[in-house]
Amino acid sequence: MIIGVDPHKSSHTATALDPLTNTPVASLRLEASLAGYRRLLRWAQQFPERSWAVEGARGLGRHLAQWLVARDETVLDVPSTATARVRELSRGSRRKTDVIDAAAAASVAALHGDATPVTAEDQTTVFALLEERRANLAAQRVRVANQLHAVLRDLVPGGAALAITAKSAAVMLRSVRPTSACERARKELAQDLVRDLRAVDSSLADIEKRMEAALDERGSRLREVDGVGAVTAVRLIGRTGQASRFATADAFATYAGVAPIEVASGERTRHRLSRRGDRQLNSAIHLIAVTQVRMRDSLGRRYFDRKIAEGKTRNEAMRYLKRRLANHLWRRMIAEEQRLALHRDLNDIAA
């Protein structure tokens, strides 16, 4: 029996589906709470052989999915786009209820389509959380810096330099002698923004230290690759998750959006740049490639120069390098996971 779950913030709906006949057997609506989870599990015990299909198990359904995994339940993650296709192709496609959505999630799992197994959260989740936190802080710094630029532009002739810092802005404000109420208000506002900028910079420095500590705890060797620092390494691991979930380096390259897409028409075949995949992961690989090209003695620069010598354009050579880097990084992350798994096995044996 496959139990599909349509999760919402305050309530969840579960529908048990017979995979042989693809028909719903029973449904249950429960509140999103630990008491509701226990009620759901007691209800599901009427089906001794069961698995779970949670729509958005990495979103709204994350807490329930992880709660079930911790109790040795088999859980599959079903994307909402897959359940939408099932509804569209089924009878009464315009109908949308929680019960129908739950049954659609179970149908996707029964067909072994887009559903992927859910595993217990591990250190890769920590990297994803750190990377998200830093991205939010970086965006906040840009907003504060833009506001400070706007105020200083109206307060000081010519404004501030583009690469503004809290220190340079504070030095500039010390020379400002306001002569009107508007100028006094602008200076006070600028001082507030300088304090905000200093606080954000401090938080960014702190999160980078935590990233380095997390990488050291994992024993990651990604920083040995030219152009990979602590922030980039955390983004690579956090955005990739378990590298072993990609069967081949080609699959990883496609996920990262660095594998060219073949376009065929008649006897003519060409390739174009992929705009799909994880764009943050693609950005990390692009940053590594750009850094290596700027390093005269790096392997990436030698490979880039070789492609240029073969007659490739600069953009083409960069795409070749990014594709090659994706293969290398995937192999590195796979080796890292195998080393960690071996370390855990040895610890279990010792215990």
C-alpha cells in the first residue's frame, strides 16, 4: 500500500492507494502536530506493507517526512509538478482537493516516476542551511549599501566610492557639518545605515568561520581545488546534497546546467547552452572556472589555453572548462562520501 500525503502548514491529508488497481482505499485528515503525526502512524498500521509518498518532502512536508524516516518508514519525495500532471491527465482534471492531491502523489510513487527516496538529514543539510543564511546576509548587505549610497549622494558631493565599507562611510560622515534639519536627518540616517552595515559585515564574517569549521569537521578536501574557498565549497556540497544520488558525472553536469543541450533538425546537429539546472550550483562552478583562468599556473588555465589554441572562442573554451570542472568536482565529492562512509563503518566496528 502506498500512502500519499498532501501537506499544508496547519493540516495534512493522507490517502492510501492500492498500487495494483490505482484506486484510493482510505483517507485521513490530521493537524500538523506531533499528536497528529502519531495519529497518522496509528492509522497507517492497518497496512502492514506500506510506503509513503509525500508531496514536497523537502518543503512543507519536510518535518513529517523526516519524522517518518526517523521511525524507519520508507518515504518518497514527490514534486508538486508531478502531481499536477497526474491531475491533468486523470478524469475531472479541473478538480483539486487535498484528497485528490494525496492520491496523485501516491500514483506518482506507484508508477516509479519522478519520486525520489527521502533519507535522514545529515551534514549536507547543515551546509545547505549555512549557504542559505550567507546568501540572505549578502543580499541584505547589498540593500543596506545601496541605501547608504543614496543617502551619501545627497549629503556629500559626488557621494561615496562604489566599494563602500562601514569604515570608509564613517570617515566620510565625520567631515559632514549639517546646516539644516534635512541634512541633520540625512546624517543620522546614514549613521544608522553604517551601524547596520557593520553588523551585517560581522555576521558575514561569523558565518564564514562557521562554514570553515563545518568543512574541517567533515574533513572536506574540496578547498584543495584551485578557486574553491570555504564559501564555494559549502555551496557545492549544500546545493548538491548527496553526490552519489547522481549515477554518472553526466547526470551531475546536467543537474548543474553545464551540459550542452543537443539540438537536431534533419541531418544537422548542433549544441546550445543549457539554461536549466540549479543556477546557484552553476554559478559556483562558473566562479571556480573564472578564478582558475586568472591563475596562470592552474590546470584550468592550461586547459583553457589549449582550447583557445584549437580555435575555440573564449566563451566556448569557458564552457568546456566548466564541463570538465563539473566532472572533477563530482568525482571529488563521491570520493569524499565514500571516505566518510568508511570512517563511520570503522567507528561502528570499534564501538
